[in-house]
Amino acid sequence: MAAKAARPRAGESRLARLVTEVLSPFHVVIPLPAAVGWHQSHPAATGLLWGLFAAVSGGVLPYALVLWRVARGQANDRHITRREQRLVPLALSIALVLGGILVLVLAGAPSTVLAVQIALLGMGVVMLPITRVWKISFHAAAVAGAVSILTAEFGAWAWACWPLAALVGWSRIVLRDHTPAQVVAGAVAGTAVCWPVYALIG
């Protein structure tokens, strides 16, 4: 009979919970298009405004949807730790991101802001069928995907952000919300989709 995994120490568990909360997927992806838009556009304020629109359509509104479902008892928490509760909010979030992308295209938004949203949309599309059968880590995917975009956009210094992907993966395993395989799969999915898509379009 396999031995049960040791329970995390109290201090370790508190740190893991803090990391999970601070680096939750929406906290990571909401500021991302604004940062990229500000960095790439001239004048910077124009890119920032487009980035803020993308942040609202692709991050704030989906997050509000999740919180609304939690309030109605349709999700157990804002991280949606039960796999069977993830399909509907993920599908609706994809629809919201797609709607935002349509506006960005029609209004002639900067290509970098558009690239961020298309990369995040691609990640969501990849994660949707997987999460139907397996609890892949959205935390790991979001952080790895965001850091991939930052690295493609900002260059060498952004490599310093990669330990955050390992840190959030560690937190999900310590809290027993995911297995190591689910964390690794999430990080691979986020990186494999976001980096090439952003590099190609941005």
C-alpha cells in the first residue's frame, strides 16, 4: 500500500496559500496587456489605454463572472478547484476574450496588445478539452504563459520572472490542489502556446 504524502507544515502551508492567492491566474493575466501595450506603443499612453481595454474584456469581466458563479453557489471558490465546475466559466471566458479581440481588430489596436489576447485565447482553447478529463493546473499555465510573453517582449531581464512559475507550481502541489504532473502539464501548455503565438503576431 502506498504511503500517504506528509501533510505540509503550518508555515509552509501559509506561504503556499499566499503564493497561490497572489499569483492566481486572473491576477497574472489582467495587468499583462496593459504592460505590453505601454511598453510597445508610441505614445505609450495610447498603448496603455488599449491594454486596459484588453485587461477588462479579457480579464476583469471573466473574473467577475467567476465571482458571480461563486456567489450563486455554482463554484466552490474563485480558483474553481473542482474540475467539473470549470467548463462553463472557461467557455464563457473564452467567448469574452474573443469578443474583445474582435473589437481590437476592428478598431486597429496595437499588434502587441492583440497578440497578448490571441495568445491567452489560444491557451484557453487548449486547456478547455484537457480540463474535461483531467485537472490541469490553470495557475501554472497562466504564470508560465505570462512569463513567456514578458520574455518575448522585454527580453533578457524577464528571465528573472521564471522562478515565479516554479514557485506557483510548488504552492499548488503543497496545497494538494494539483499533482506534480498537472502542474508541469499546465506550465508546458502555457509556454508552448503563448510564446510562439506572441512572437509570431506581436
